[in-house]
Amino acid sequence: MKSPDIQQRPVFAALATGLAIMPLAFGGTTEWFTNLFAVYVGIIALVWAVTATFKPAPDGADIRHIIVPVALVSIALLWCLAQAWIPAPPGIAHSAWSDAARLLAGPDTPILQSTISVNAEASVAGALRLTGYGLVFLLCYLFAAVERRAARLLALIAAAGTAYALYGVGLELSGSQYVLWYERDFEPGNLSATFPNRNAFADYAALCLMCCCALLYRGQLRQHDLSCGWQRATVTIFLFYLRRNGWLIYASAILFTAILMTHSRGGLIVTVIAMIAFAVCAAGSAPRRRASLIGALIIAASAATLFGIAGGSTTDRFAKIEAASSERIEIFRLTVEAISDRPLLGTGLGTFSDIFAAYRTEKLRPQIDFAHNSYLENALEMGLPAAIAFYAGLLALFILFTRSLRLNRQAHPYPALGIAAMTVAFFHSLFDYADQFPAVAITLAAILGIAAARSFNAAPQDAVYTGDDRR
């Protein structure tokens, strides 16, 4: 009889493949691909559920640890579906429906089904995407209960991100005007790989970089290897970082270089903040703090060197930040005004561009598709109660990571990874919309699922490294 682990290997492989290829479709922005991916993840979840029902795995993750975050986000998701699917009376439905009925009144005009959402089709598509993100989180949480599978998923994300970064670097150095087989008409002079937006790719690369850091911290040097003279310590550290984990060093350098070549101010800021957050959390709770601090110093020195070599153009863009900020502040102001008109019910997930057109002033560009602040945009679309429930769920997950740092020191790289990944998303969401690209959101969901699973389990099985490369 097959073991549960063997039975679920195809499911694990399918999930890993999906995580790797999602950025290929222009960051997942191609609508048909995004919807197909949501169905794909749904099928994977269904197959896993059937497999687990007939042959439960003895080492499965306990879902009770994350019941509060999952419940809060589910409440927000159900409300988003209700906005689009449930017919609403005139006092609750968006006024755009009554205006449309009045303008189109006639004997042959079909009766319009009014809903809370001003664009029910867009809201259903948005809810479908959000469901896909949630399923990716849950699947990664369930699979990552086994530490080797958690490490494999992180390695896959890091390797995929490095491949896309190398592709982007190659495009910039060659001066190619094509992305895949499409002519490139976006982000001239800025690295964005397969993404149509450099800020989104910078976020994606930052998340992959955090995976590299977690894998580097996953192993620990034995204390006596660092206290038997500087020669033995030097050799041990060299073997650990360059022979056994050399590909992670190279991957980190490639990813950080790609972030610099995007010339994304926000991407660079959140990357540095996330790296600091990870180093502080990992080093502060690691069983062998000296080895962890050495790793943090190596990472910091490498980042500073790369910034000195390739960071000139990004630094120049900080001088132009005032011009960009003035437009975004105006967008923020008008979005708050729109929220105040429907603070409780919202306008429907994915309807920002439909609504904002009525508030746009002549100071702004003709077409504004995003609020450049995910908190305000979600508050407008979901309504304040649902948006509060959604972000309360994410905050509850963040609190779980911080508790794990204090209570389960052996799991140190994983809760630190979760905190660093959430730092990337939380900070960049204040002034951009990179997390709304499906490839970024799915990668973030996967990392959070892995980090949550390992935060409540025992120490990694291979947490000790010696200079002779034996465990």
C-alpha cells in the first residue's frame, strides 16, 4: 500500500509547478491565465482533500493554529462574494444601477439586477483571485508540516525568482525589445523581467530574496567549530556558505542586482527594511546567535557592495520623489472621499477604476486604475468592516509569527521569514499596488503558509552543519 507521502507527491509537484510558472504570464496579469490558475489550484486542493480523507498523513499540520486568521479573511471573502451575487434593494445597491435603469428605460430594456458591487463581473473575478490566494496559503501550510517539503518549496521559489531575474538582466544587457515573443512597450530602461511593472517585479524579487535568506539560516554551525581558533572557524564558514549553500549566495546576489536594475525606489526601500527585519528576528532567536550574526554581516556586506556597483540610477530617482508624491497624495485624498460616501457597504472588489472616474480631478491623468495604497483601495471596494476583518486576519498571522519567535526558538528562520515577507507587503502597500499582481500575491501566500506551518513544528531536521559536510 502506498504511503500518504507518496500518494500526495503528484499534488505537491503540481502545486510547486504552479508557483514557478505563475510569473511567466506577465506577472499573472493576463486575465484568462489568472482565472485558469484559480481553477487549477482549486483542483489541486480537491485532489489533496480526497487523498487526505482516504489516507490521512500522520505528520499533517494542525489547522487550529491558524483558525483565527483564516476565519477573519474568510469573512471578508464571503462579503466580497455577497457584494457581487446577492441582489440588493435600491437603498443598499450601488446608486449606479438605478442611474443606469433610469437612463436605459424603455419597453425593450431588460431589467437590471442591482447589486452592492458597481461591477459584479469584476467583483466575482476579484473574489476568485482572492480564493486562489487563500488556497495556495492553505496548501503550502499543509505540505510544509514536513520540514524537507518546506525547504523544497522555498528553494523552488528562490530558484524560479532567480531564473526570472536572470532573464530580466539578460533583456536589459542585450537591449532586447521583446518579452517572450511579445514586443516590449512597457518600462523602457527598467528591468521588469516578465512583469509589466518594475515595482511589482521588485516586490517579487524581494520575496524570493527572503526565501534565500531563510534557507541560508536554516542550517546552523556547531558552537565548537567557531571556538576552536580563527583558522578552523574561517574554513568552516567558507565551506558552509560557499560550498554547501553557494547557489543561495549567487541567487541572492542576482536577485538584489535585479532589484537595483528595476530602479524602483519603493522596491529598494522595502527590500532593505525586510532584510533588516529578517536579520534581527533570525539572529535574535537563533540557538547559535554567533553564526547567525556572521551570516547577517555577510548578507549586509554583499548588499552594500552590489548597491555601490549598480545602485546609482536608483539613487538618482529619489531626487524626483516629490513630483510623484504630489499626484499620489491627491489620489489618496479622493479615495478617502469616495470611501466616506459608502463606508460600510463598499463598491465591490475590483471596481476602483470604475468608481474613481467619478472623483478624478483635472490635476490627474485621464485613467487611474489603482489607488497606489492597497489599504485605501480595499477599504473603498470591500467597505470598512470587511477590510478591517481582512487586515485583522493578516495582523493575527503576524502576531503568531512574533509569538513563535519567543516560544519556539528552534524554528527561528521560518517565523523570521514570515515577518520579513509581511514587511515587504505591508510597507509597499502604503504607496504602491505591487501586491495586487497575482504572481506577487501568490508567492506571498505560499511563503506565509510555509512560515506558519514551520512556526508550530519542531526544529529542522538538518539544523547542524559541520566543516566536514556531514550532518
